Amino acid sequence: MFTGIVENVSEILKIEKKGSECRLTLKNGFGSEIKNGDSIAVDGVCLTVESFSAEKITFFVSKSTLEKTIAGNYSVGTLVNLERAMPANGRFDGHIVSGHVDSCGRISEIKKIGEGTEIKIVFDRNFVNFVVPRGSITVNGVSLTIAELIENTVKISLIPETLSRTSFAKNMKSGAPVNLEFDILGKYAAKISGRENSDSRFENLLEIL
């Protein structure tokens, strides 16, 4: 389990493609604090450490992950957000993040507001029931708060601290794809409601939660 609080921004050093799969090698920003088999969220995607040294970490990326996330768009030099799995005695600063991407969205608008930045992200309409204003959403592994929901577009405000600690400042551009994981509470609420479309029972359940 993760929290969406990014620990390191790392650079992709090498991509080894083999058929419909690949291996990603990144700069190691954790030093000896990791081990083989550890789970690390890379742009919000839970990957397993296959090997590492003081300088680099290598992950195997499956066909399914390449198809369902933005990993297939990576190139050498791309910056990615990293977070290690949350320890049992750790502080819970973000929200519950599984590291299992639900869908890829697309940045549709970027607006500078003072020191911060406001972005809009368009996502698949099939996931609208999982999203609520002032609820949580994970974008490229970062726990963020939804300022506004307009149909299948979310508006999010990025504060200077978030911009300085994540890859957003370097990677953010209009039209860029992003990994999205919707709040697990919204998923369970939608499941319990037994409906694909919004109705009064679904809205009432969200108010209770």
C-alpha cells in the first residue's frame, strides 16, 4: 500500500524492450534502504525491484502494465515519481493508494495562478462515479485533491511544494497522458450501490462515507 506522497523524483537510465515486455532501469535515490522484491510505486504503478545497486534500480514491466499505463511512453531521461510501500509504523499523510492504475487520463489545460498551477485532466467517462469534488485522486503517483468536477474533467490545484517535490514541473504539458488511480472509497461506494450510473442511492452513500 502507498500514500501518494512522493519520496523521490528519479530519471530513467535505460529501457530494455523484449517483445511486449520491458525492463526499466532508474537512478537509485534510496541507496541501501531497499532490497530485491520490494514494491515501489513508479508514477503510481506498483513495480517490484528486480535488482539494484548504489546507482540504479531495475524493474520488470509486464505487457499488461505497458498497455494500461503511461509506461509505454517512457524514454531515456524521463523523470518519474517514486514512493516506497508504506511501513506498518509509518505516518499516513496522503490517502490509500494501491499502486494499481485504473485508467490513463490526459492533461487538457494548464494555468499558472500565482506561485501555484491549476490543471485540468480529462478521463474516461466510465469512471465518473468514482470521482467527487474535494475527494482524492492519484495522478502519476501523487495524492491530490479534486477542486472541481465538470463531467469527465477534474480541476486540480498544484501548490509550489507539490511542484518542487514531483515530476510535474518538468513533465507537465497540455495533452500529456497521466496515470490515474481513483479513490478506493469511491470504488467501494460504487460497488455497494450496484449501479453504473449516478443515482440518489449512490449520492447518499457518498455523503455517509
